[in-house]
Amino acid sequence: SDRLIIKGGKIVNDDQSFHADIYIEDGIIKQIGENLVVPGGVKSIDAYGHLVIPGGIDVNTSLHMPYLGMTPADGFYHGTKAALAGGTTMIIDHVLPEPGTSLLVAYDQWRELADSKSCCDYSLHVDITRWHENLTEELEALIKDKGVNSFLVFMAYKDKYQCTDSQMYEIFGIIRDLGAIAQVHAENGDIIEEEQKRLLESGITGPEGHVLSRPEEVETEAVYRAITIAKQANCPLYVTKVMSKGAADTIAQAKRKGMVVYGEAISASLGTDGSHYWSKNWAKAAAFITSPPLSQDTTTPDYLNSLLSCGDLQVTGSAHCTFSTAQKAVGKDNFTLIPEGTNGIEERMSIIWDRSVTTGKMDENEFVAVTSTNAAKIFNLYPRKGRVALGSDADLVIWNPKETKIISAKTHHLAIEYNIFEGMECLGAPVVVMSQGKIVLEDGKLRVTEGSGRFIPRKTFPDFVYKRIKARNRMADIRGVPRGLYDGPVHDVTMATKAVASTPSCRGSSCPGKAQMAPLRNLHQSGFTLSGNQMDDHIPRRTTQRIVAPPGGRSNITSLS
Amino acid sequence: MNDQRRNWNKEDCLPVYLTRPRTMFASVEGAYENNTIDYDAYRVGKKRSDRLLIKGGKIINDDRSFYADIYLEDGLIKQIGENLIVPGGVKTIEANGRMVIPGGIDVNTYLQKPYHGTTTVDDFYQGTMAALAGGTTMIIDHVVPEPGGSLLAAFEKWHEAADKKSCCDYSLHVDITQWHEGVKEELEILVQDKGVTSFQVYMAYKDVFQMTDSQLYEAFTFLKGLGAVVQVHAENGDLIAQEQNKILSMGITGPEGHALSRPEELESEAVFRAIMIGNRINCPVYITKVMSKSAADIIAQARKKGAIAFGEPLTASLGTDGTHYWSKNWSKAAAFVTSPPLSPDPTTPDHLNMLLACGDLQVTGSAHCAYSTAQKAIGKDNFTLIPEGTNGIEERMSIVWDKAVTAGKMDENQFVAVTSTNAAKIFNMYPRKGRIAVGSDADIVIWDPDKIKTISAKMQNSALEYNIFEGMECRGVPLVVICQGKIVFEDGKLHVLQGMGRFIPRKPFPEYVYQRIKTRNKKMEILGVSRGMYDGPVYDVPATPKYITPSPSPAKNQPPPIRNLHQSNFSLSGAASRQLEGCNNTNKHYKHTTIIGTQVDDNIPRRSGHRIVNPPGGRSNITSLG
């Protein structure tokens, strides 16, 4: 067993900070307090003058995203190693199944890979790349048996991953019933495709085409639509990769109107901007390619940091998905082929500290909230992760707020040869990082064990998200109006064949397999009647609705008042 | 006469408005100084000349009000001013200081909309009669072709029916009920030869009229090229279909299901999307039927960000709300069924009137589409089958006056703007319509701002047996309505002539809408970055992937499958001159890229907003990106 005592540090949780020592045994926090009684011969770590924070949780990584037969240069090993070096002790990676294939198979593949390679604890999101018949069963299996409680749907990547609005509504309904989190990649794929066509036709093939074909508005629109759909389905919504002011504002406004919606900013959108797409250096410009793209507006990082500070955005990820320059060069003649993704797994914590805490936007507690605690709450890992407390996992970081680090491809722990934050000076860095009670970073040296990371299964119905949804489910009962039968004249309609085409209000068949509504029946032929009594007659009417007419069916309605 | 009208596009038969040089629309000030006008120049054919003098009225245009007399002849305004010299024996109307306003233009009517083999009970005759009685002297009706049917054929059908029946001038919008390649040709003909320059597309009615975002993008692009006004019925049809299924399965079949299945959010979402698509293409977007606060707010916000978007609230949304869907009286509840539905929020009419007053919304229509109660009862057991539409053609002017002007939100000039002038400008009929000026059509209303009218189905000119505004008291009614220089409404009596209305053709590229678009087109040209060729290593991708290529961004049009540069022994240094050589000895898709290296715009200063960090030229070694 590994025994450790951290002495003299200032413990920072999302709600308060206090000075205390921490005793760790078997990868778990066993004691917190002063003058702890601990067994002899325990290794002691001196944290005087430093902060002791819960290890970061990176909610969005794609360490194994397949693209044209390639996989990212940083796999689970390099990726998690870099994560630990930056103070992140847990990642949640995206499983991206091949469209049309089984989600379960893809999940198993990812599990196997990560189990053998990951150096820190991990969990998995599963991306729903195509709607199909057995989806409900697969989702149920993943949720109940596999410990996955978050799923991503795509509004972009037309003809590949993209979902229609109807499909999203269906999926959100399933997800809500099962108590999982619906994540959405929000960009309007239809419009992007048209724009790509137009740009390629006009001869623009470089990386600037990427950002030109995916303007901010296209992201904002999709966020707005996703929120609308989620609201209809009464499903909590989580927007991954908030890259622009417009998208962030839309989320903030929706929260103000009572939506249960969360927004995730990423290292790249918090630390840099999209002006680099216009770099004359192709490789540099291509390095920034990710979707949604970085905003060209140079004030965006500042703005997103502000929203993160005030709680309008809640979590931070990295969307780390790194393809080497040679891999990016696959799209050197066509920007639509450039594999998407930037680095950020290692830099995330430092960038947020530097941009938000040192600038005075955010305090240290809020920092812990957005880098770790909120993620743990939303994805139902709390308080095992995301908090320094008795019984929590010993994923701890000793943070030196005064240390300056210069980000550079020469010193980072990634396999790629560039770094989009190259040259950025960040105040605030981890001095010691502990994962599962073991010291993995100390004195600038990284000691990781490949495959030591455990899969952390997650349960459904996280309270942080679902308490409100459940209450609303009870409230949201819609009631019809009990009214007498209409007994006036009815226009005779030939409901024959050709009329079908011109029905102005059609009930579209939603998704394949969805129960079809019964075709119209002619009541006159059926001899079916209903008296005024209906089963909900005794239920009081919605109070807010003014009812002007007397009850009962009046057939003669020349006057409507 | 009929033939002459139908052949309007022949130069010699052009209506007088189109043949006159622009100078005929002398400013009103000019008209004071120069009262002698060359009457003959305005004479059309052998038309019986109607001469009228309106004395002592207060003329209201959208920009200002002033006292003057108006002399009308041959359906045109010939003189404006004081002490006019007019021929003897002219009929004189004493306005006694009342307001004289340009006749209203109702931009949205459905007087012949088919539904399951039936059509609206108010046809072009009944509908335009009601319009005139309410002070509206021109309508723009929607042609609704069968999905997949010919737009031209439908247009001709509507044109013919309206020519025979309409009592006031009219023009036509054509609804694009299905988007396919063949439509483009028809649209071109409609715009160039038929005088139709506005088209409605649908984001709702899944599997019937609805278009996907890609189709909208294409349609917008194409219509913008024609200089047309793109109208959008904005509701998210996918979600409506889902909600309808859900609500029917819950056993709710009454009209309240209509409102429940089409919540406000679905309207505002679609408005947001439509405007976004318009912005992408730099195409103006006109949202028909703005029914909710949130939809109106989105238009207002978009305008503040520079979008060229217009919003049209309706008589119904300005005058009443959606609480009536919960009425216990089925027929009453069904009478309010229209799409998007009226908002159940009773503060909506006030909010919309406010936005109309401040210019965030620009025009008003009625979306008059009158189905009798018996017709509505087709959907008595299923709300999705209730034919949609409310009345409003007759009440529009009075309701706007009562709710906005009497309430102090709007002044009389803005009233003229939102009921007439703005519509004329957007749909390119200005200043023939929408203004009281020398040379304009004599479509004039003498308005009594103080008289009170109680709206009732018993009094109305519509053929309907109900009225959704039943019992509403409106301050402000028309006293005299003059259409084409003839008095059609006086002392509460209508004198109309069936078939008297003319089709008013419209030209594309209305200045009011397209001026900014044209400027932006020039400003918004996209420039690529001229950079040296990337000559570093390229990852070897198997040319034929085993599975369907999972490229995140599907490479649409061919720019070819990746080639392996290492095999082609083609190399490029950073120097531009070398690139040209390279161009010669390589195949065509390289030419493509190389041309970019020496772009025509190399000497044009770069977009100033973008910081360029790196030196020009291709650097292959990019370990450091700083």
C-alpha cells in the first residue's frame, strides 16, 4: 500500500479553501485535518505555500478518433501522460463508432485499448454516429451494464454522422428516460456542406477555407436549435466545444429562461483564437483546424473566460485530438480533408489559471469547479472525483500559482511536433500530481505506468442534472380541454388519394419505425359517439387560461364572444 | 380590356406607371409650384375618366403630414396642392380635416387556398370586397401550387381567377412547395416575364412543403440571384410532427393540441435558422406571419446585428391571442387555428405592436384564409386536420390603428408606413402604391381616427359566419375608400365591381431591399491566403479505404482522392516562379492550387482584421509554430 501525507497545503474545493494536512492510503483520502495521527515511515510531501486541489477532469478527449485509417498521434498512452503532466488526473474520452456499426463493439474496442494504455483513470462517452433501429437497446445496454451515461449526437458532418431534428428528438427522449446526458456537437451540417462546395469552387483550398465554411453563426444556430429540441423533449443538454461568443451567449440566455443546459469551453477556445487560419505557413494554419473552428474574433478567449467565471459555462475540456503535421497534410489540397483536432490536454489547467484566475476573473474555488468539480457532478462521478474529501479518490494536484511555464513543442509531453499554444507564458503550474494515491509528477519528472488507469463506470440520473428534470416531468402533464362534441355541419371531404399531397398540416412520419398515426376515420360511418363526460372532467382547468365560452358544445356559433 | 391587362409586358401596353419616366413623381413640394401638368401624357387608352377632388384633407405619408387638396383623374393622382385648377363639374369630396392616407396594402392573403378539395369561402371577390371595406386597396395573394406541380400553371390559375373576381388591385406571391431542379426554370420565367418577385418557402409541414436546410440554402442562393424577395414560413416541421404524434397519442385531439404541438420556441428556432442561412448567402429574408414575442425579438436582434430581415405580424397576432384555443366551444377554438399559432401569452399583441411602432417589424398582413366552421370541422376529431387560417383582411387597418396609434405607440405616419408604404417598398411597387404623390395610383382612404366600430360577424363583408375579433371595439375606421380613382366605399356602403382589380406586376431587385445586398456582395468577396506549397511529409492514406471513408467533412465535389506525393516525384520549393513551372508539369488539380500561389489579388492589402504571424512562403519545418 502507498501511504502519503501532504503537509501544510491550502486545500481548495469548489466551495471553500482551508489549511489542513491530508493522509492518503490505498489510493483514497483517509484523513484530513491538523496534527494527523499517521503510521510511521510514511512519505511526507511538503506543500507549504501551495494549493492542494482535486485533480483536473478533462471531459472531452478523442485520443483514438479514427480518420481515413489513421489514428491520432497521441494515443491513450501519450495523451494521458500529457494530461497528468498538466495536472489532469482523469479524462473522459469519446468513443466514435464507425457509422452503422454497433456502439457496443466500438465501446469494447475503446475499453480494451484504454485499459492497456491509459496512465490515469478514464471514463467514456459514446458518440451516436447513426440512428438505427436497435439504438434504444444498445443505449440501454451501455447505460445499464457498461457504465456509460453520456452520448454525443452530431448536428454536423452531413451524410456521415449528422442527425436530423426528428432523430435528435427521438434520441433525446430515450436518453432522458434512461437518465443519461445528451451531448451535442452543434454546427449546421447542411449549411457547412454548401459553404464548402462554394469555397472549393471559388478556388480556396487552404485551411482558411475551414473557418470560412464554418462561420460562427452556423454554430450559434445549431446551439439554438439543439436547445429548442432538448426543451421539447425535456432532456438536459450538454453542448460540447463552445467556440464562439454567439454560441456561448445562446447557452447563457437559455439558462436564464430555465433550460437545463451546460456548455463546455475547451483549451483552444480559451487560450487562442482563429486568426492563425490565415497564417502563411500551411502547417501552422492546419494545426488549428478543429470543429467548430476557433473564432476569428480575437476577443473571444477573454469573453469565454468571463462566462466560465460567472457560471454561464460550466466545464472545460480539451477536445484533444492530435494529428501530426504529416497526417494533417492529407488535406493539403483540400481543407475539407484535413483531420480535425488540436492539442490542449496538457495545457488546459494552466491556461485557465493564467487567463481567468491571474486576471482576477475567477477565484481559486471557481477554478476547481470548472476544471474538475462541475464535470464530476454532471457526469455523476462526484464526490469520488472532483473533491478533496474523506473517502474521495486520491487524485490530487499541488498547484503552484506563482510558477511560470512557457508552453512549447520542445518541452511538452505529446507525440506531435507542434503546439498551438507555442510560446505562451502561463502563470500557474502543477508541482506534484498524484493519481490513485501515487505520485506521478514530482520535481518536474513524470513517472507513469502504462495501463494503470482504471475505467470509472458512471451511474444514471446524476442529481446535479436530473433533479430539476424529474420535477418538470411531473409538472409537464399536458391536459386537453374537456368539451362537448362538435355537432354542427362538417364539410364533406373526399379523402381519396390525391388529397394526401395537399394536406397543409400533415403529421410527418418521424423516424423510421416510429408508430404511424391512424389514418383519418370518418366518424359518420362509425356510429361512434362520445357523450360530454370525459375521464378528466373532474380535473381543475389550467388556471392561467382564460376560458370565455360556456362549457358544452354549441353548434351555432355565429357569435364567438 | 382584359386582354390588354394580360399582355402588360408588351411595351406599348404597359400601364402608365411603367412607361413614364421617373420624373413624373414630382416631389409634393414641386407640385405646389407647378400646377400645370401635361394631362395627356398620363392618359391611358380610351379609359372613361373619373375625376375627383378631395378637399380639405390632411394628407399623411410615411414621412410627413400636411394639408392639401388632391385632384384625381384616370385613376391617378394628378395634382396635390391648394387652390387647384381643375375642370368644371368634378365631383368633390369634403374631407373636413380628416386624414387622407394611401390605401392599405395587405401583403399576405390566401383567397384561393385549396384544402382537401375545398377552397376558402372568401374567394377573390368576397375577400377583396372585405379588404376595400376595411381600407385596404391592394392585396398580395399567395399562389399555392400542389407539391411537385408546376408553379407556372398554378400562377396562371390564380391569375385568371383573380382577374375575373378581384375588386381591387392585386399582386401575387408564389409559394415554392417543393424544391427541385425544374423549379429554377419556372422561377426565372415568373420573375422575368410574369411580374412575380416574391416567393415563399416552408420550413414546416414535414413531408409536404418542408425544405431541408440544404434546399433552403440553394433556394435562397437562386432567388437572390434573381433579385426576388424570399419569404419564409418559419416553424420547425420536424419537431412539430413529433409533437403532434405525442399529443395525439396522449388523447388530445381538440384545437388546443394545435397550440400545444407548435410552441413558440419552434417558431423562433426556425426564424433564427432562416436568418442565419440568409446571412450566409447575403440574401434578404422576409419572415411571414410573426406570431410570437420570441420570433419578433429574434428578427429585431438580427437587424441590430446587420441582417437584412423583415418581419410581418398579422391582424390576428396584433389583435388577439391564443388563449382561445382552450375555449370549451370547439368551433370557436378551431376558428383560431392558424400556423404558426397565436401565442397563448396574452401580452403578445402589445409587444408586437410595440416592435411594429419602433420599426423592428415592418409590414402587416392578414394571412386571411377563411374556412367556414363546417370546413374547420373536417378536423373535429384530429386537430392536425383542421384547415388553417383566420380572418383579418377587413379588420387589419382598424386594429393597427386602435392598438398602436390610439394607444400612443405609433404616430399616423408610422401607421401609413406599416400598413402600406413599407410593403410597397419591399415589394417594389413604390411610389406607384403606398404614397400620396403626383403620379401615384389613386388608391386613397379617408380615415376617421375617432369613429368607433364594433367588429362582428353580423356586420362583416367576409362570407364567414364567425369572426375571431368578435365584439372588439376599434377606434379608427375608413370613411371613404377610393380605389383606382373610383369611390368604392362611402357612407358605409360598398360599390364594387367584380373583376375591376388589375394585376400589378413587380420588378426584381427592389432598391429598398437590394441596395445593401449589392454593396455587401462587393465587400464580402472572400480571399484565400496565398501561401507557398506545403512540401513536408504527407501521411500515407490507403487510396481505397476498406470502409466508407469516414472523412469528417465529406469531400463533396471531386477535389481528388488524396495522392501520395512521394510517388509522384513532384517537388515544389517555396519560390513563386518555381511554382509556375511546377504547374506545367503536373496534372490539373495541382494547377488548381498553384494558381492560388500567384493570385490575382496578391497586391491587394490583406483583410486588416487578421493578424498574420508567419513570414510568407512555405516553411516545411514547423516544429516551432511561434
